[in-house]
Amino acid sequence: MIEVKNLSYTYQPHLPPALLNINLTIGEGEYIVLIGAKGSGKTTLIRHLNALLLPSCGEIEIDGLNTEESKNHIEIRRKVGMVFQNPDHQIVGMSVEEDVAFGPGNLNLPSVEVGQRVKRALEMVGLSGFEKRAPYTLSGGEKQLLALAGLLSMEPKYIILDEATSSLDPASKEKVLTILDQLKTGGISIIHITHNMEEALRADRVLLMGNGQIIADGTARDILNETEKLKALGLSPPIIVELMSRLHPYYDKQKSIMTVDEATAEIYTWLENNK
């Protein structure tokens, strides 16, 4: 598991803390979404999870490996992969095959195993047959899938996405999200930063951040149904949640309706009861 204990972080001594006394445990196979306004500390937090940043106070352990110890960094970064918003920042190969092979190739693995890992990763993201393509010829969605394949070839236990779906078209976005669901089913933990509340609904657990702190931690239904709290932080609730809140007093908020199907069933019930 990932354990974050009393984590605080300050970029400069004269600035207020970017993170303040964060305590967090992430278990195997969890799908966690981080939400919060810009500057709330989301990206600063996830950069601590693979030792890109080190705590000003507190400590972080990845499967028992403390991020403060530099000897652990290679193994930590193998376990914890990151996908950023712009996939061009992660592409290093002259071909799709070469790019995916870059990570496992640096682990001093036999060439046969590297080839097997590349093949499996490309199959998982639906890029089989693209091996010889130059990355610059791919669409934005395909480049993001390539970045994900590069991580999967490292066989990580945790995958972190920092708004990695924000610039994708709907079809590409859905493809990436479906792959994440499959990875979670396979026991890989997902930590996903997003401003899209509909994406957040897919999570097992939502962390709401504000002013460098985790101010709410619960199920997607519990957190995303708090419309007033979300709006106070500059966040828009999911569309269905906002719709149902506007139908007050006909709608009992305790029912926590989140999906189109749930809303449709509830509205039909009202219509039947008020004929």
C-alpha cells in the first residue's frame, strides 16, 4: 500500500505550505479520484507519491519503501507510474515500439522479455499494429494511449494520472477510462486527478482537496452529492446531481441520484404518482 503520514510541503520558506498535514492510505486495486480547485495541492501531492518531490515534514512509504531514501527511488518509480496531461512530454522513442520498450529496456531485462512486455502493453491499450509508426503521426488520443502503454510495460502497481484525459475527444477519453477500469479490476491502484465530475463518478473513492489539505474523503456518491460544498470551492457538481438539486422539493437528496438511468427512474416515479 501507499502510506502518507503527516505530510507537509513548502516550495519556498516565505510561502504558505502547499500541503499541510496530509494523512492518507491507498490500498491495492483502489480507484481514487482527486478533485479540488486549481492550487489546492493535488499535483503537489501526487508528485510526492513517486519521489518527484520529497516532504518538508512527514514521510511517505510505497510498499514499505521510504521516499526519503534515494536508494529506493528507482524501485518506487517502477512501482508508481505517472501519465501527464500532455503525452508529448513522455514520448522518447522514434517509433511506438521503441517508446514502449524504453522503460523495461532500462531495467536490464532480457530482450525477449522486453519484447513480450511491449506486445502485452500495446494489446492492452489497443495499439497493436502501430509498432513501426512514428509517435508524431498519432492522434492526441493515440499518443495518450502510447504514454499509458509505456507505463504498463513497466508493470506498475500504481498508476497516477494528472488530468491525462482533459484534452481528449469523447471517444479517446472513454477508451482511456475503460482501460483504467480494467486495470483496477486486475489489482492495479488508480489515482486520477480530474476536473470532470462525471469521470469522478467512476471512482471507488473521492478525495476533495482545498488549501493543501484533504477536506473530504469518501465514496463518489457521498462526496459528489455535496453540491454546496463543491460550489463553495469553485467546483461544478455532476450534471445529474445539479439537475436533481434544482428539482427540489420533489427530490429527496438522501437518495443520492447520480446517473441518467437513476434520474429517469425517479422522474417517472414522480409522474406516475402525480397523475
